[in-house]
Amino acid sequence: MKTSTRRKFIATTAALATGAAASALPLNTMENKYSVIHHVFFWLKNPGSTEDRDKLVAGVKTLSKIETVRELRVGVVASTEKRDVVDNSWAVSELMFFSDLAGQAVYQTHPVHLEFIKNCSHLWEKVVVYDAVDA
């Protein structure tokens, strides 16, 4: 096989393999999966307390027991680049996904959510909630 033909063969084979691998990857699994997004940010009364932060994280994680919560992510502030548009003043975040507004309404009055508030509200100074639906 000539060198140029071999190179064309290898390049074509690599391109086909890459295309096949890419087509086998799942599409964005969040797309149209859950239409209601509930994002909550918590500021601690004692911002320097790792113990309080960890208690709040543990409390937030209990909310996954609520049957209408489809997915729950709990986060703490990332050590990313400091920029004017980045607010890293909070301590813990909760990102929840619901199938619909009815499921989100069930969550609001669910005993597990009310118990979380009762057990953990002493840990936070401020809470900000952002609810969104697919556009």
C-alpha cells in the first residue's frame, strides 16, 4: 500500500470511528426530562463553621426522600476564578428537579421538607430561591 493511500485509509478509519463513538453517546439526559427547576442558596449564620455547613448539607440530602423530587444536587462554593459576575457569598446550594409544578407543590408541604426546616433553619441566616420552568 502506498504511503499516501495508507494515510488516507488511517484518516478515514479514525474519522469513522470517532463518528461512531460520538453517535453512541447519550444525548443530554436533562433535556426535557424534568420541566421544573428549584435552586436554593443558603447563607450560614456562622459562615466559617464547617460543622454547620456539613449539618446543613446532610439535612438537604434528606430531601431526596420526597417522592416528587426527581433529582437532587447539593453543592458548596467552588474555588473558581473570582470575577465580578460570580457570587460566592453563599455556603450551600440545593438544586432540585421536578417533573411538573404539581410535584414541586407537593414538595413544599411534604413532612420531610417541613422536618428539614425545623431541624436546620437555625443554621442559616438567609435563603434565596430561584424556581424556573423550561422555556
